Amino acid sequence: MNPKKFKPKQKDFSKTARGKVALERLKARWRLDSEDGEWEPESEPIVTPMLKAVPGGITFCIEALRAHDEDDSRQFLETWDACTRTDRALLRIEDIAHASGIGSLRLAEIAQTALFLYGDRQAQMILSASMPKVIRSTVKAATDEVPITATSIVDGEFITKVVGKTNGDTRAMEMLLKSRGILPIPKGSQIAIQVNNPDREDKQPESGHEWKYPEDRLKEITAITNPKQLEASTSQTSEHIHFDTRRPVVFER
């Protein structure tokens, strides 16, 4: 063969070509566990922008997923860790989610939950670690006293004397006293949580009167004050029903 005519085939080292090779490697690993499945990573919904919008991006999402106790999270991380760092840079995260078997939407769901729990635990740890310092600073602000001095002239000399001390920070004092329950907390600062229980149980107090819910009592009051909502009477149609408005209405407790 004439060496002048021989031209070796140039390999394509572009990012697109390397991405296709990485996708083939991912598909080969997926085939080991899913021989009968259909390989359609392009059908996965796009979730990359959502994950990248998180402060820290996909790297922080992966960190949160590692701390999340969820089977789907571990299943995705197994496929993620099986890929090389180079392949992760070339592959879409939707492709890896598809190869793991959970799909991209499920990945977004568990990532959101993992980020919430991860951030909450971080906040609790930071708060717990900072609490001693905060308490010391608050106590110091509440008890720190600054000397009050007065200067006078005696025999032509300036003499400075301490005539008193200022009180500590009153707001810090108030915070400490309220935290220990010494000072009452204003009602406006309290949070009332109402728990509605759909499974009502009839309660019979010791007095023997039937216990009723407020909405049931409201229905009774409306039924008596508004004759149009009264149930059909057994009396004849020609008879008239009269209500004595001067007579007080008594309800059982």
C-alpha cells in the first residue's frame, strides 16, 4: 500500500462524541440488572434546572441524598457512584436517574425531601452548638454594669469619683426572665394550635348531661330561632305554631 494514500481515521474527541460513549457505558451497566426493560432516557422529564437552582447545585443535592434514609435515594446513589467522574460530567442526571430505575421525577421528589431534612438537621446542630455562647452573651448583657463617674475640683485638682453604676440591658433581662417563666408572656405572642379530631366520641360528663359540640349547639339555636328550618311537625296543617319570644330558651350543657 502506498504510504501516501494511507490516511488513519481521525478519532472524534468532541464532548458530544465522548458523551455518547459515556451513555453507552451507562446503558451497558443498566443491561446487567434490566435485561427486559426499555432503555429510553430521553423520555425522562428535565429536572436539571431545578437541582442546579439549589445553592450548591447538584453537588449539594447529592450530599443531602447521602444523608437521606430512603431506598430510592440509595438506589440512585449506587448508580451515581458506579459512574466515573468524567462520565458524570458528560451524562445528564436524568440519564443516571433512568439507569437507576427511579426516574427523574422521583429523584426530584426525594432530593427535595432530603434537602429539607438535611437543612433542618444542620440548623438544629448549629443552634445547639451556639446556644451556650448565646446564653453567655445574653447573661453578660443583662448583668454588665458600667460605672457612672463624676468629676469635681478640689484645691485646684480634678478628682473623679464613681457615684454609681448603670443597669444591664433591660431587653436582655426581659428575655431571660420570660425564658424562665418569671415574667408572663403576652397573649399576643402565644401561638394557639387547634387540633380537629374528625373521629368524635360522645362524652358523658358526671352530671349526666349530654356533651355537645359548638356547631351542634349552633344548629339547635338556628332551628329554634328560625322556624323555617324546623323539622316537619306531627300536628295538623290547620294548626298554627306560636313561639313565645319572652320565654327564655334553655339548652342542656
